Amino acid sequence: MTENTQQSPESNGPNAAAPADLPTQYAPAEVEGKLYERWVERGYFEAQAKSEKTPYTIVIPPPNVTGSLHLGHAFQHTLMDALTRRKRMQGYEALWLPGMDHAGIATQNKVEQQLAEEGKSRQDLGREAFVERVWQWKEEYGGKILGQMRRLGDGVDWSRERFTMDEGLSRAVQTVFKRMYDDGLIYRAERIINWCPRCLTAISDIEVEYQEDDGELVSIRYGEGEDSLVVATTRAETMLGDTAVAVHPDDERYARLLGKRIKLPLTDRTIPVVADAHVDPEFGSGAVKVTPAHDPNDFAIGQRHDLPSYTVMDERGVITAHGPFEGLDRFEARSAIVGALREQGRITAEKRPYTHSVGHCSRCKTTIEPRLSMQWWVKVGPLAQAAGDAVRDGRTKIHPADMSSRYFDWVDNMHDWCISRQLWWGHRIPVWYGPEGEVRCVGPDEEPPAGEGWTQDPDVLDTWFSSGLWPFSTLGWPDETPDLKKFYGTDVLVTGYDIIFFWVARMMMFGLYAMDGIAPFHTIALTGLVRDEHGKKMSKSFGNVVDPLEWMEAYGSDALRFTLANGANPGTDVPIGEDWVKASRNFANKIWNATRFALMNGATVEGPLPDAAELGPADRWILSRLNSVVAEVDGHYEDYQFAKLSDALYHFAWDEVFDWYVELSKTTFGKGGRAAEVSRRVLGEVLDVTLRLLHPVMPFVTEQLWTTLTGAESLVVAAWPADSGFRDAAAEDEIRTVQQAVTEVRRFRADQGLQPGQKVPAELAAEGTPLAAHEDAIRQLLRLQPAGEGFHATASLPVAGATVSLDLSGAIDVEAERKRLTKDLAAAEKELKQTTAKLGNEGFLAKAPDEVVAKIRTRQSTAESDIARLKAQLDRLPAA
């Protein structure tokens, strides 16, 4: 190894600062903000569309304009930033594009709440003024998360920041709508939708959260005498809109009633009994009430039997059907109707509480009301098939692969998507209705129809419609922009498995449709969800939600980032606790202190690495391990194994570089001469490469240290390390032997009660062993003094073919240590006796649970190990 094949040209300059310029302690708050602003000012994160470099593109999942940074954001942003920073260092034209989603319902709710505090409603303002008010709110309160992204260190291209309601993205939305409308993929129809009486809008299936609620199941007798039957329902209020009772065609119990009409209780109407195969004759009475305007299954039955549909409540869930229940809230009406039926003797059974699954609005938690409504729909069949085919034929890979089943479960069974929302904030549907029933869809470059009687559809599009266009609309589509040509399709989408249905599938459908079959992503890297340290979901109701900003303020952004990356196994949930962030803070401090020590001792990156012949065994060992780690980290990055790469870097940096090589180098530095110069250059090389490897995950502390070490401009634009191929198995074996010997003697010292820094006289008989060349370093690491006059070996340890003899006379209170060990031995022997007796009791083994027996076996094994250890320690004690 004759030259520094891992060092980039920009790192050959003189050190930028003396070690004294580094404070004795690392203070993240004093470093991070200044460094980030410097990176942005110098344009490091801005990608160039005209560059000849290979592009690497990630678009950020756009957070809601109403949002703030939570741990889930911090987690995924850390991974995306690490990927982008590494690719930029590898010489790619890396674009990480930021932006926000207008979040239709959520944002409108925020502004309506603000108006309510002023005693106003959106109706008081009118549509145009209300939308203007929302834009004002967005400018004042929106985008809070963008500042928090800077705090985290997100290396995004701020010059390309986008918003789903900005002019360019709005044009893309209108273009896609027009094309799909013309292609017959968007249509208007009256169907059952999920209606939120609080948000006053339709919502899609994936925005409905189901939970087990306590309700009541009442059985009601319809009809009179022999021409009666019983139906059961949890929604008695909807009976006012019943237009039939359905039974199975083969159910002989009701054959005589088919085609007849029976009296609908509490009304003056009669309804038919119809036969439909959808009815399960084994469930309940085998007869079901049919309310086509308030249930999706009933709607389908109504379509098959040409039944009328009666909507019996308004958009707020208030009963509109004429009669005594008109004006009642749906839940008030439920109780009143059951009471009236009970008075008439028509309730044949009541089950209360009756626990059943009930849909709720994911935003406001209001109980959803299925409701017949005229809405706009996307015909998803051909789009979903294309989205499935792109993964099946390998154009897009899902990682980890076993998550593909979730994706296919969704795209292979997708229903047509209701895309219209009864809101004022959002992309308004570009359809106009004429005075003679004309319908005209208008593209972005077309003029809306003029003349009296023409009105635009009042609804807006589902937020997921516009965010589904994100991978290409943000790059300037529908125009053929340089950005679109350079950076589409994107390399990887990093997102949680929980929004495969909300967002991932929709982006795949739209991208393949709009971009002529080119998938929006080469890879979909699915992550798990962040949970608390006990693996519990974070929730305000549980009281375990963490504000990541608090941890960043307390321990630094690098500490939070490293903790998150260190827990990121693909597709697996990530537990996190404050103690783990503290441990990562300690790691950052270790990096700081070790680098500062190295600089104080002359570690340098100046000039090429010395020839292999000049390298000592420890130098060859650490350079061999360094190249192995470079290769290992590269492999983990390509497989999105962030936990494994973080773990590899942690143990290499802390265990091998700081705890071993730096310590071994102290002896060499102390001797001076050429060997010290060689070690200083090797230490500088190792720190240079280690800081580069750590930078994508821990950008701030590594930047501060690396620029001080190298005098170069910035790690952000430095070269990513390459594996030079240098390996030295013999040196690795030799140093491994030294490590084993030192570890064994340290364990013995600890067993004898010696303090880590306590010096004791010792002889080292190591001639002819790998330890001989490292005697000075071993003595320094183990605090072993030369065996002087009067030396008397009280203990000898055979280690790695050598013998270490120690004189512990006066170093420890032998009698006190013997008493302590004897006491501990007696306790261990008692534990062994008790556990052995239990495990020998057949009656106990027959009755005790398996987990109890397993714990006792573990206790028995631990006691046996303790006894052997304590006896060995007693045998090693010097004579009193």
C-alpha cells in the first residue's frame, strides 16, 4: 500500500485550525445551526439539471402544511438525508426535493376553528374570501416543519421547494384531470360514499378508521301476523329510508313472502320482500332491511332490484324524513325510534352493549355516515393493474421484498376512488355545467365557457389526488423541463408501510399513466413506525409522544439521527427511548474527544500514506479493518440496512479506532522518530475516512472535526471513501491476539478488585509469541509496571502463549477480598441447591408453566457459572 487511494484531492491541504481551536467539549447548539446555514448559503444541496453527473433523486413525502416535526418525520428524513449525502459524496448529481401538502380537510378545519373563535363561519366570508384567508393562514402558520427540517440537518434543495397548491402543481393537477376525463378514467356518478358530518365532506375508504364501539343490536318485527318477519340492525334510525326487506332465494322460511309487500313500521309505506343471494341465511333471522341510500351493500341490492333510494338525513346527520323524528340528530333519533318501536311491541330482542366495528373520520374521529351522493370518481381498474405490473416485472422493486404482498393486496383489490370533496380549500374540479345540462371539462390552457348560466363544480379534489402527482409535478410536468428529463423517475421512495394505500399506490398509478409507463420510483424502501422504548405506539392518549426538537435541543441533532438510523431495520417498527439518544450523544462526544486527542498528538492527512514496509502491525491492522468497514458499509447502504451500517460504524469507531488503535498509538507517539510519524499519518487517514463514513448519518459533528483535521472545504462535497482492497489478515490476527490478552488480564484485575488506573508490578514472558512486539503497549494499556527489586509474583496468567505474572502484594486487601468472594460463593451455592431441587421435583415440573420452568433453568445455569468463576478467583488470590 504505497499511496493514499482513499483520500480525495481536496483533503490534502494543511490543517485549517490548531487543535486548541476545538473546545474541550462538544456543544451541538453552538455548531449545528451555523454549519447548516453555511451549507445552504454555499449551495451544496442544489442540484444542476445540466450536470453530466449521473442523477440521484429522492422526493420528500410532503408533510402537511399544518404539521410539525414528529419522530416519524425525523426518522424517515434521517434515512433520506443519509442516502442523499452519500450519493452526493459519491459524485452523483443528487436531488432531494422538499415541499408541503396543502392538506385540504386539515387546513380548512384549522382556519374554520380560527374563524369560530371570532364568532364567524366560512359562509359568513364567502368562498373567495375564505380561500384568501386560508392562504394568509398558510403564510403565517404554515411551513413550521420546514424550519424544523433545517434543525434536523435535512440536505434538501430549497431552491426547488414546492407546494401542492402552487401554480405549477395546480397546472399539473388540471392537466391530469382533463386527460383522465377525456380517456374515460374520471366520471361522475351517484353512489354510496363515506360522509363525515363534522367535516361536511366525502372521504375515501382509506381515510376511515375502524374501531370497536359499544352500540346496540335490536331485532324489529316488520309486517303483521303471518306476513311478518324480523330484521336486526345497529342503526335503527335508517329504517326510515328502508325500501325493501331481502332474504336469500333458497331460504324456504320466507318463500311465501317473496313478491309481497309488508308494512314498514312507524311509516305509512309498504315495502317489498325481495330475494337476493347476498343475504346470508345463517346470520340472525336470515332477513335484512335494505336502505339503499345509507349502506353500500344495500345500495348494490337496490341496484339489482330497481329499488328507490330515500335519503333520510342531511349532511350534518339530522333526520329530514317527515314525521315525529324530523330534526333529531341521528343518534337522538336512534333512541327515539327504538323507544317508539318498543311501545308498539315491535322490538323482539335487544342486545346492549353490542360491540361492533364502526368507521370514524381519521381527522376528527366523528362516526362516518354512509350516504348516497353524486360525486366524482377515478376508474382505478386499468391504473391499478399497471401499478401492480410495474412491481411484478421489476421496473419498481419493493424493499424489503416480503412487503410486496401488502402492496399487491391493495392494488389488486382496489375499488373506484371517490376524488371529490365538499370543501373550499383545494384544487377545484375543472368542470363547468351549462344552463341546458351541458358538462365541459376544461384543461389548463383552455378558457372556461362564458355566458349566462354556466357554473363551475363547487367541489375540490381529494388531497391525495395532487400528492399522487408529486414525483413528476414537482419537476415541472406537464412541460418537458430540464429537471423532468434529468431527475424523473426517482431512485428511491423512503416511506412507512402504513401509507402504501394512501400515497404509494396512487403515485405509482399516476406516474405510470402520465409518464408513458415510466415508473416514478426504481425502489420503494418501506420503513416501520417509530414506537416508544417499550414498543408501544406513540399516542397523546398514552402520554408517550415525544417532541424530537426537545431531544435535539438536549443532546444534539446528530444524537437523535444516529439513534433513529441505528434502529432502522427495513419494514420493522423502531422503538426509541431517551436513554438511547443519550448513548448516541455519548458516541458523538467520544468522536469529538478522540479526534481532538489525535490532533493534539499530530495526526495528519498531509502527504501520501507511508509504504507498507514502514507500517507497524497496528497500522496494518487498522488500515485493513478500515477497508473492510468501507466495503461493509457500502453493502448495507445498497440494501437499505441502516441499522447494520450504523452498528458497524459505531463498533469500528468506538471499539477499534478509539479504544484500541488510539491507545496503541500512544506508545508509538511517546517513542518519537519515524514510527511516530507513520502512526500520526495512519491515524489521520483513519479519522479522515471514519468521519466521511459517519457523515451521512451524523453530519454536524463530523463536519466540524473533518474540516479541522483536513483543512478542506466541507464534508458535504468531499469524496466518499473507496475500498482500496488493502487487507492484512496476519496483522488482524496479531492485534486480535493482543486484544484477547489485554482483555483477559483486565478481567482478572477487575476480579481482584483493582481500580482501572491502579498500577501493579508485573513480568511478561512473551518471547516467541505475537505479544513480544507489543510489550510496551500492553504494559501501558494494563497499567503494569516493570518487575523491580523485591518483585514477588502472587498470581500468574497464561495468555496467548505468554505468561503474565503480577505482584499484588499491597495492591489489594487479600483477607477482605477472600471474605467477599466466599460470601458470594455461598449465595451462589445456595441458589444452585434450590433451583436443582425444584427441577428435580416431578410434581412441580408437571404443574408449572413452561416459562416458569425455563426461568428456573436459567437461574440454575447462572449459579453454576458464578460458582466456577468465584472459585477460580479465590484460587488466584495471593496467600495472606
